[in-house]
Amino acid sequence: MRREPPQRLADYGPLAFPAVMLVVFFVIPFGTMIAVSFFKRQQGGFYTPDFVFDNYARFISLFFGKVLGFSLMLAITVAICCVVLGIPFTYLLTRMGRKAQVLWLVALLSVLSLSEVIIGFAWSTLFSRTAGITNLLVILGLMQEAMPLSPSFGAVLTGMVYQALPYTILILYPALVRLDPTLTEAARTLGASPVKAFFTVVVPALRNTVIATLIMVFIFALGSYLLPQILGRPQHWTLSVLITDQAVYQSNMPFAAAMAVFLVLVTLGMVGLTVLVGRKGEAA
Amino acid sequence: MSTFLTRAYFFLIGLFLAMPIIVVAGVSVNEKQSLTFPPQGFSISWYGQIFMDEEWRDALIASLTLAILSAALAVLIALPLAWFLWRRIAPWANIFQLLGVAPFTLPPVITALGLLTFWATTGFYGQPWTAVISHAIFFVTLPLVTLSLGFTSIDRSLVEAAATMGADDGKVFRTVVLPLIRPYLVSGYAFAFVLSLNEYIVAYMTVGFTVQTLPIKIFNALRYGYTPTMASVTILFVLIAATVFGLVARFGDLPKLLGAMPANDK
């Protein structure tokens, strides 16, 4: 049975249910959100249909600029940390035996699937005064007395790297498995040390993968909405936190929707960039 | 890299990934209701609390129900779509593939807010079933990706042989295609199930005020301070995830599912 174009209307049948579900429950909600971003807010959490740019005009403020700048900076930092930690790890992982690989993959998937709530709770425990790592340092004699490490920027960053690292490794994994092992072998034969072979052969061969991974992890980190709240102070709140806060606690749906639309545009711009990088890679 | 350095590096990454879980496991067996590590005394009563305490039990049941139903719905959406894209040449239908992947690629708060405005506008806001649909759409990507992978791995000559012998589409699907893609179907369901169980923001924005799922319950409890049940629930979730993915790895080809092709398959 070859692939063939649909001939009768009935051939489209199987498409009906998925198409209806995706259009009604994804495309329409998305459109609703865009529409609401132009609505006018009424007192008491309601909003009325309108076409105003007020919600977007609120972006032009120092406060919003700071939040946006911080969100982008945080997401970029997380992406760089994860890729730097993840590339050597994934490279070595793909060189391991199958059994060990599967074991690590199960562990990585388990951590990746953990709820942000749980990751936040676990790290806040680890950073707490009574049950945290500082107690260990006290026992080892490296510190005088235990102290809390969160809320702080370092705590937010650590939590987000923890959340994004398994994601990074799983994105890098297919590309690194397919990497031709004879490349490094050739470098080794010509006298390069393993570390030198890794940095001069593997890393350049992966240039496009690295850039695409950076962007994907950046988007992933941009979506983090609970860790900055649990592990950080209000000045560590990101755009995602602000959207949730406006929608749920301030009941300002139009403003939340406008910020969400803005976040989509930033994300789509990034995805576009990934595609562009990918195209260039194929052409080269 | 030398074996020693490799081992050390893997140990450090493993420690980083395991450390929070180890500490939470430690505090979950504290005898008293205190957040201390190393634990003082030993008690597994906080695990009993998940099932004994009415609020935690209700949250567990709500989460399990949501995950079982939404993962099933996600598979029901993904299966016909993936089949159609494999069986037919219809380039424009790829738009649905894109729509299926979009909710998972965008920051989750966007999908959550879109669904919140949608349910609020249609007047169904807060109904428990809206969370099932919301999660199914949010996680449809997972079965869609695993099933698409499954379909590409089917040897088309098998299907052609069945068709030549007179089987129609339906019969080919039941007797040839379905058995071949079953591992991918099961793993797609498993991925969607585990992620739905852990999902917070979409559930919170759609039914957060009427239904408490476990992640919502943990977050609410967290705001009022610490109870050891949070720690025991966390460990329960880690165990569930590890068991499900372990089973997927046991009965399926996990490296292949995650995109690794055999080295000689270039």
C-alpha cells in the first residue's frame, strides 16, 4: 500500500477528529487570547470587547523593561550553562555501552518529567537552613554555621539549570549519536589528545546543533514560571511569572494576554532563527 | 578523555541530578513534622498520609484521573493524524502536525492563558473535564512524535503484501499496522501520562479553583509552610516516573524513541 493522495472525500475521514480538536482547542483559544489582548479592562476583573492598544502601551515602562531584560538574561545564562555542561556529558554518554545509556536516559527522563513545583520544593529544601547543603559544609568544617541560600539569584539559576539540563541532553543526544566516530579517530591517529580532538573536531562539527540547542533551551527557560517565585525574590520574577500573576492574582486578563502575545513573538522570532541556522547548515 | 575524568564528571552530574531527591527522601522519613536533614528518627507515616489524609488522597485521585484520561485523549488525537500523514500524500495536512507540536514548543504559560481565556469566554471555566481536554492538547505532541517515528519504521512492503492479498485499509490497520506501532503507542501514552501527572500551570489556570491536582496541592501547601507529606509525595512522583520510563525502556527501544538511529542505518 503506497502513499497516495486522498481520492475521495471519505479518505479525509481520519483527519476529521484531530483537525477539529486542534482547531477548536488550540487555534481558537490562541485567537481568543490575541483578541482579549486588545480588550478594555473593567474594574473587578472583567473586560469588554474593544480594540485598544492600552495593554501594549503599558510595555513602555521602566518596570516592564527591567522584567524583560532580566527574563532574557536569565534564559540566556541558563541556556549557556546547560549547553556547556551538556555537550561533554552527552558526547561521553553516546560512547558508553547500551545498558548504561538506557539507565541514564531513564534517569534523565524521570528528572525532566518532574513538576516545577516539585523541583522548586526540592531545591528550596536543599537551600534551606535546617535541611540544606550548608549543614554538610558545617559537618565538614568548611563553614561556621548553617545558613539559608535561597531566595537568591544563584538559587533561581541553579533550579533552572537543574530543570533544563536533562532537556538539553535529550536534544543533543540524537545529533551526537549520529556523529561519525571516525572523525575523532582520525584526529587521534594524527596525534591529537582526546580533549583536543573533542574541541577541535567534535565541537566545530556540531556548530549548528549547538546553536539550535542554545535557542531551544533558551525558549524552554523562558517558560519557567514557578522556580523564580519559589527560589527567588520579586526582582527575580520573569515575564512568565508576571503573566501568571496578572492573569490570576490581579485579574487583569487583557494585560496578561498582551504580554503573552509579546512572549509568543519573542519565541517565534527565536524559532525562526533556529530554522535559518538549520538552512545555512544544510547549504554549507 | 581518561576513564577517571569521565567517571568523575558523570559522578558529579549524577550527584547534581540526584542531590535534591536524596535530601527530599531524607526529610520525608523524619519522625517529627520538621524540615531537617539528616533525618531525626525514622518513620514512613508521611507516606501513609498521602492515602489517609482526605485532601491529599483527593488530590492524588484527581491527578491520576486527569493523567489517565488526558493521555488517552492525546493518543486518540495523535493516532489518526499520524496515520493519515503516513498513508496519504497531502502536504497541506502537515499544518496539523505543526499545530500538534506548537503547544509543547511555546512557553507553557501561553497555552495555559489561551485555554483560560477560551474556557472563560465559552462559560465552561472550572469544569473538571476542561482540564482533560486542555492537557490532551498540551501533550498531544508526545504521542504524535512517537507515533510518527513508529510509522516511519514500518516496512512498507509488509503493508503492500497485505493489500495485494485483498485487505482494505481498515483490515491492514488492524492486522499489520497496529501490532507494529503498538510499542510507540504505549510509549506515547506513557510520556503524556507522566507529564500530565506533573503538570501545574495549565491545570492551575483551567481548573485551579475547583479541582486540586497534586502539583497544585503541593504548591498551595508550600505557600503556607512545610508539611512532610510534600516530601513523601515528591518521592512517590519520582518513583512513578522512574517506573514508567523504566518499563518503556524494558519493553521498547528507548535510545531509538529518543531519536538515536542505529549507527549502520545512515
